Amino acid sequence: MMNQEKVEAAIYQLLEAIGENPEREGLLDTPKRVAKMYAEMFSGLSEDPKDQFTAVFSEGHEEMILVKDIPFYSMCEHHLVPFYGVAHVAYLPSDGRVTGLSKLARAVEVASRRPQLQERLTAQVANALEEAMHPKGVFVMVEAEHLCMTMRGIKKPGSKTVTTVARGLYQEDGAARREVMAMIKE
């Protein structure tokens, strides 16, 4: 659980450390605003993406289920600067068991709301779906722009990083993997 007072004190000290006056009019409430924002941005720390798969139905459906273009926002744990983009989550049900479509988006949301690496985010979503649903296959692709590459360092705005994780049939069967990738790109 986030400690609001500690975050406010840290932001106050940060403002002082960079040479600003945290007591000036425009910055007076900044520590409170930042602490409130961080409570929202890091709300995923208190949740497990796997716990999002609570709605499970026996539908007899055995074909691919894909939710594309799930928007997300996260915070690079190396620089504490945002990265954002879209996630694509696919799975092949086992024994006809499916989950609510919103649960796939919710798992992405929970995994992204913490200090994060894109590679870990991709794996956490795939692992959560695999552990909760035991599908025949899972495929997750995340495409994101990292502001640590846009605003500082190399300064290459618009560049995107793509990460994938394949499990089960999508890892073993090249044709199945090509099919899901083609569906994502449509």
C-alpha cells in the first residue's frame, strides 16, 4: 500500500534538489498532486493480473480468441518516465473454457500499473492467462513508445518497441503463431 505522506515528502525534497522552491505558488500543491497521481499509476502493485480471470464460462469454443489494441500506460522502472502503447492478447481455449473479454484488458491494466519493463509486462500478462485458464496456447504482443527514448538519451520520438510472448501451441506451432500474428496486423 502506498504511503501518501512519504511520497509527498519525497516530491517536496525532489523539487528542492533540482533547485526549485516547493513553497512557491505554482508548486505548493504539487507534492499532493503527484502523490495522488502515483496512487493511480501504481495501483497495480496491490493486485495480481492472474486474479482478473474470475469470469470463466464453458462455451465449447475451441478457436482463437484475440483482443487487439488494448491501450495501456506504464512507468519505466529505470527512469520513472512513462511508456505507453497497445497490447494484443490471444489464447486458444482448452475444454471450451473462455473468460470475459474485459478480463484480458483488465490483466493488461493491472500488469501495467506499476514500475515496469515492457518485456516483463508482456510475460506477466501471458503467464497470468496461462496460469488462470490453462489454455492450449497464449500469445501476447505489446507495442509501446518509451518516453525515456523520446525525451532524453537517444531522443527518437515515434520509435516503437515490440515484445512478444508465446506459450503452448503458439510456441510450438509456427503456423499457429503466424495466424495469430496475421490477425493482429489486420
